[in-house]
Amino acid sequence: MFIKWMNQIFKPARSVTKKQKQHQGETPGKKDRHALPSSFEQNVGMLKSKFGRSPDFVLNELVNPKGLTLSAAVCYIDGLVETVLLPDLISAVIHVVDNEDYTRDATRSASEFRAMIPMGNVQSLSTEEEIMRALLAGNVLILLKNNDWMLGVGISGGARRSVEEPTSQTVIRGPKEGFTEELSVNLSLLRRKLKTPALKFEQHIIGTYTQTRVVVAYLDGIARPEVVEEVNTRLKSIDTDSILESGYIEEFIQDAAITPFPTILNTERPDTLAGSLLDGMVGILVDGTPFVLIAPVTFFNFFHSSEDYYQRYDISTFLRAIRFVSFFVALLLPSLYIAVTTFQQEMIPTTLLITLTGQREGTPLPALFEALAMELIFEVIREAGVRMPRVIGPAISIVGALVLGQAAVQAGLVSSAMVIVVSFTAIANFVIPSINMASAVRLMRFVLMLLAGTFGLFGILAGLIPLLAHLVSLRSFGVHYFMPYAPYFKSNMKDLLLRVPWWAMKTRPNQKSGRTKFRQAPNQYPTSSDEAGVYQAEDKPQNKGN
């Protein structure tokens, strides 16, 4: 109840205000106050006043082969355009402007002049806002005399990272390519996976200063239209000055603000995004980051790996079982050890109890403080290994853990059993594929340890019951977080704790997919209401507007 009340307080507004529409260029029915003048000199002066002192701003007034100055110019931001294509573009503009027909009639329309430019991506710009956005997006601007418009030629380029293997989601079998920081490259990687016109993209510009491009990707006919509309509505409601990474977007649009558990999945693998879109989910790609957001998701999606679908189904099922067991080990093992050694010693076999008692005889701290100290030390070592230089980071973390653990046992500060418990807990935490879910487990582990040290097994139970109730109450864009257990869908069990063979997964997940329910030819299989995945009206996503 307290968490639900806090979520109501901290939930972001979903309604799109007039100011937000103006930031996104969506205010209808009003003439733009920053329209361009028709004077060539005024337009050149406007650009120089905006960027004149910037060393990467280039504005060249064109001259013909005879050395005569033409009333035309090109400008661009150095480092954002493909310099190899610049000479051909400039030569084409000079050829058109120096032509005798153009000299006689300089007031041609933008469409006529655009047809004379031998480039594919050419657009006409008529306002200062459009010009600034195009220039900073890597376009080359063409200024002409006696015209109240400019042309933007899209030849963006410059230094960028090549497509490499993902660093956070590695696989043994499967594609080795990962998303990059360039949005156009990421869209092309997704296009190569899904060669269908049903793949739709919708773009948003978010951030007053960053003007970050955010693209919503989905498969028309597979994704639920209500979910796509809700995603677009929440993105339009964002009113901020900067979006530097997809984590900004995630916090703005997530359903529950006060929860340690993630309700939006992130990935840097194109095959994972393609598989999610085929299941009816929606992808959110953000320019400047290789991590793509996926929604709606359930609790069990965070334990699935893309490699599960590239191996035999029996091996994949076994690996999933290991992940779920590791989840419970990482969450409960330290608290169970604290509870049984402090309060419920009668549950331990006599031989084991004598061994543990002998180890703890010389330790000065109670089991609770001993476990908390060891967990905090490991978290410090882990964070240091991440932040330190890559060359020495792993060595320092491994040596530090071994030296500190051995020295602590020999000094009698902690018991050997506690070192084993904390070490195995840390290893089990690394088995969880999603970093966000693993971080949530790390946080909840400390809460359960405190309850176990205070009330024993009853404290653990008192912590797990509200935790389970909280998980059941969560939603991700209208989809129940603990689906298909709550609510129960039998057909979704084929790809949950276990994975059946591909030929047995006839339908897509309930509550996620739209009209196209079947993965395979529907006339070959039974079409009961459960297998067909009939969409329930009460499962529509709730718009969180005020």
C-alpha cells in the first residue's frame, strides 16, 4: 500500500502540454515566428551569428570557374558530414547556379531546385528551427539568393564506432553483432533481421538542448495498437532539456517509479530486439546509445537469453532452470544462513551444527553483522573492478577478494562458512542475464538479511509475502508483470520456465501480440480460445495521464 501511494506521488505526467508540442514542432494552425527572410545576406548573417565563432562551423560562399562570386553558399558542421561527398555536392550546386537559365530566373521553387541536386536525401527548410535541427544532424545547407528557404542535403558521416560484438550480453552460439551509438546504423541492423514492410518506425525529437532522436519500432499487425499508442503518448509527454542515454527515457515512461524491479528490458543485441518485436513487443531506439529499450515485458523475460533459442530446447530448459535457481540462491542464501544459525539452529543437522559452531566460536561479530560486512566489502570490490582501468581491474578484484577473504578468516574476523556463502551468492548473482534484475536482487538481499537477523525465518517470510504481492501488482504498459501466472495463460507456459521445441510454439504470447496470433500456419493446429490467445478487453494498458 505504501509503495502504491509513493508511485502515485512520483509518477510522471503523461498528458502532452502545449509547451511540449511546441518543443516537438507539433503546434498546429500557427505560422512560425522564425520564418526565413528572402534576403541571401540576411540568411548568411543569421547563420554566422549563431555559429560564427565555432571552429567546426564552415560556411563557404561559392564561386564559379571564372572566379566570379555567386549568390549561393553551403554550410555544414565539420565532423558531422561525409567529407568525401562534399566536392561532388559543391560542384553540382555551382553547375546549377552558374547556369544561364538559372541566372535569368533565380526564383525557382524548392522542389525544382531539389530535383537538380544529384543526392538522395534532400529536403527544403523554411524556418530557423528546421535549419538548426538539420545542420546539427549532419546536413549540408544550401543557401540561394531571392529565396526564403534553404535546402538540406543529408550526407551525415564523421567518426563513429563500427559494429562490434556486444560486451554486456555475450553468447557462445548466435550473431556476434551489436548495436552502436549511431541510430541510422541500428535501424539498418534491425532491417536486416526483419525484411518486411510491416516493420514500422515512428520518430520523436526529445530534449530542448540535445534534440535527441528517439525511434519507436514495432511490427504492424503483431504489436498491439494500444501499446504502440501508449508508448508514443508517454514519449510525447517528456519535457526535459537533455536525453543522453536510453536510461533517461526508461525513468520517464516506466509504469512504477518506486520499485527495485525493472519493468522495461534493455538490450544491445539486434537479434534480441527482432525476436521481441516478433512476440508483439515494442522497441525504443535512442540516438547516442547502443542500449535499446523493449516493452511491455514480464518478470520472466529478464531470465531469458537470446542463446536459449539457438540451442536445443532441452539444453535451453536446463540453463533456464539454473538461472531461476541462481535467482533464489542470490536472493535468499545469506538471509537463510543468518536465520538458521541465529534463531532456528534445530533445523541444522547435528554434525553440521557442531562444525559451524566451532568455526564461529572465535568470531567477534554476530552472523548478521558478519554477513553485512562481507557483502558490503564484496560490493566495494565489485564496483572497484568495474571503475578501474580495464587492464588491471580484473586482477585487482580477484586478488583483492582472495587476499581479503583469506586474511579475514585467518584473523578470526569471519568464519569460513560465511565466506563460502557470500562467494556463492555473488557467483549466483552473475548468472542472471539482465543486469537490472541482478541489481534489484542485490538490493533486496540486504533487506531480507536485516529481517532474518531480527526475526529469523519468520522475518524472511514477512519480507517475501509483500515482495510477491508487489510483483503481482506491477504492470508494464498494461501487461501484468507476473503473467502468465497472474493472470494464468496455459499457452504462454511453452516459453517460460522451460522452452518447448519451435514446432510446438504455435502462438505468440498472450497480452503482448495483436491481430496476428499464430507463428505458424494456423490451419495445421487446434484453434482453441486459449491457444489462439484471445485478447481480453480488461488487459488494455492504462494511460497514466492526469
